[in-house]
Amino acid sequence: MIAVPFVLWLSVSAHKKLIPLLITVSIAICAIGIIDHARRPIDDYRDAALHLRGVQGPVVASGYLYLETIMVRPAIAFPALDCSRYSRRALLEVRILARLIPLEG
């Protein structure tokens, strides 16, 4: 939240030679974070949902497992009112992301 005010303050008060160094360090930190995130093991909820992909019959799930499962296959929320916590827009975004992100396994 402080990035924009910090950059504006820096552009006015800092030495012009310091700005390229700060930009380079910022890009390096972002790249390290992206690489670290990409190397993390698969989340337990995602792993469980991927195991449910081949299961025949109805699947009942709750919370995060419900959200991960509906990306892979149809599921029933438990308790039944649990799905009302998630707005239709959120569920639509989850389904859109499911088409954009390739599933592992």
C-alpha cells in the first residue's frame, strides 16, 4: 500500500543514480518470490480435490476443499448452506480459473 507514495517521494528526493538500483533490486525480489512460489509443493486441498477427480458418485465437501473440488468436478457443499457464503461471482471466478490453470496429476 505504500509503494506508490514511496516511489513518488523517492522520485522527488532521492539521487537519480539510486533509482535504477532500487528498481533492479525490486525486480529481483519479485522474481525470487515468483520462483519460490512456483517450487512449493501442491496444496493439500488441491491434492485431495485431484484425487476426487476419478471418484464415481456424489462428492460432498466443505470450505476450501469444496472450492477446489468444484474446479475439478461437481460437488455438494456441506453443510448445504455453506455454498451460500460464496457469492455467485466468486464461484464463477473459480470456474474461470479452473479453465485457465492446467490441473496437475
